[in-house]
Amino acid sequence: MRIKSYEVPQQVIDACITVMKSGVFRSSDVASMAHSCIGKPWNKVLADRIADRLIQKMRREKKIKMLAFPKWQWVDRE
């Protein structure tokens, strides 16, 4: 995944998906994980964008569903 000129490492994406699979989550939970994985020089706006992109992708693939705004839940049976 590329955000602006930054290539997001796969381990960051995997950590964010783990948060999504852990139960009910909010976009801010996923963004916090992205922010903590990247470290200090990371811009919070870009962490929010990673969360947004992952949520959009998983929603299109019907792996998550919205419970009540702003809460989501993983529903895919892998």
C-alpha cells in the first residue's frame, strides 16, 4: 500500500488487520496501531489514511461490517 510517497510496510498492515480481527474496533484503534508501528517521525494524518484505506478495502471485500457508527466488527470466516 502506498500513501503519498511512502510505501507502508507489510508488518504495519498485518498489525492493523490483527486489531480489526480482535473484536469490535473503531477507525482510531487501527490508526493508533499504525502510528505505534511506524514510530515517531510518522504523521498522524498518514496513520489515519492507512486506517481509512484498510477499512474501505475490508468493507468492499465484506470482511467487516459496521455495527453502530463508529464501531466495526470483523465478520469474515477464514
